[in-house]
Amino acid sequence: MEANPIYPLIIADYKAHLRDASIPHLSFHSFCRQYKVRIKSVRQWMHRHGLDVTTMRYDALLEECNHSPETALTHIKREYDFPLSHPEMHSDSYVLQPSEVIKGASITFPDGVIV
């Protein structure tokens, strides 16, 4: 099976996207949506060519920090001092729609407990 010839273009465009400090960076998955390709296929192609999204992000960060690993690591540490895992949301700002509720579902755990 032949790889899609657009894959190298996607990688080059994503690297350029990471280097552009004027816009917030998209995840690789979100970035690939605009190309209408299967992300799994792109990642398999990247793996075969020794490419990795984490490495691309780190390389872009090194360029931004003038190729100084110490500065880049300090920058990374500052980014993760305030994780976004618990975004603040007002309790009345989101209303659960009836179509978003799961009813009649049960979860069985490995020890046999059913919830």
C-alpha cells in the first residue's frame, strides 16, 4: 500500500504551525482534520519515518528559546505549573441535554461488582 503523498506536507505544515507563536497551537489530531486524512494512517507513516509529534513540539520550542535546552525546560516547567486538567466552569454555565444522558447502563468491574 502506497502512502498518501500529502503526509510530508502535513508534517511540514504542522512544524510551521508550531513555530508560529502568534496563534495558540492545535493538537496534531485537530490540525490533521483540515486535511481530511485518517490520523492513524498519518501516525503510522510518521512512525515508519522516525517522526514523533513530541519531538516536533520540542524542536519548535528549542527554536523559540534560541536553541537553549535549559531555557526550553524552564519554559516547559512553567507551562505545567498550572495544568488545564481542571478548567474552571460555573455550575450554571453548562446545561446537560437529555440526549447526553446515558440511562440503563451498567458497569461491571473485574472483581464482579456491578454498578
